[in-house]
Amino acid sequence: MITVDFGNRIKELRNKTGLSQEKFALKIGMDRTYYASVEAGRRNIALCNIKKIADGLGVSLSELFKDL
């Protein structure tokens, strides 16, 4: 399922930054519980929020979706 694969991908990239879910969500201006549900694959999020995540991770949208 794409939402689970996407959640795993952003978790992998976030872990590389060394930031907790809470600190990362704060950095990108997103509620931590919302962000956690995205990582868990329980949300089908809007493109504007996907862009916030990519920008916060310092990667392009294409890099964010690489190998999904």
C-alpha cells in the first residue's frame, strides 16, 4: 500500500537527520500526532504537506518517492 511505503520512506529519511518525530514535526510546522500517523501509513496526505516534508528533509519530491 502506497501510504505505508511512503510512511516507511519518510521515517527512513527522518531517522538519517537524527530528529525525533516531535522535533521534525515542529521544524516543518506540522502537528506531531498527524506526522506520526503519516509515518505509520494511516493517512493519505495532501500534496502541500508532502512538499513540507520533502523541504524539511532537504530532498526533492522525486527523491522522496524514489523506489516506491
